[in-house]
Amino acid sequence: MVALLAVMYFVPAVVAGVRGHPQTGAIIVLNALLGWTLVGWIIAMVWASTAVEHRQQAFRPVKDGMPCPECKARIEWTARRCSACGATIPW
């Protein structure tokens, strides 16, 4: 019975982890500290269930390189700086 209650207590933390929520650590802390209150558990569960935005890469690697985000010149996809305009590459 105690094991079942412990599992139920951390359901919001598990949901956040499985969904890959960007605030999983904060949800775990909230769940651990305030999950014993019904309000704290509900808040953690709602937060863990909120929509998760998965950012897509702006530029995808292609066979002959990637476009520079500033000047669109083709550069190696491992480059840190654009050889055409000198812009710093964010990836």
C-alpha cells in the first residue's frame, strides 16, 4: 500500500520526464516539496501535462554544407564562423 502511494505521489514528475518537458527539474522539486498537499500535486500535474514545444532546427545538414544564418552562403555544417561574412554560427 505504501509503495502504491509513493508511486502515485510522483506521477507528475514521471509524466514530465516521459514527455520531455523542459521544466522537468522544477516540476520534480514542486512535486517533492508540495505534492503532499492536494493543491501542490494538482499544480505539478497540470504543469507536467502542458504543451511541450519541440524546437526544430532552423537549418538541417545537407550533403554539401549548410547555409549561413546571416548571408546564406554555404559553409561546412561543423563550422563555428562563416568564411564569407564572418558571422558566428549558433550551432
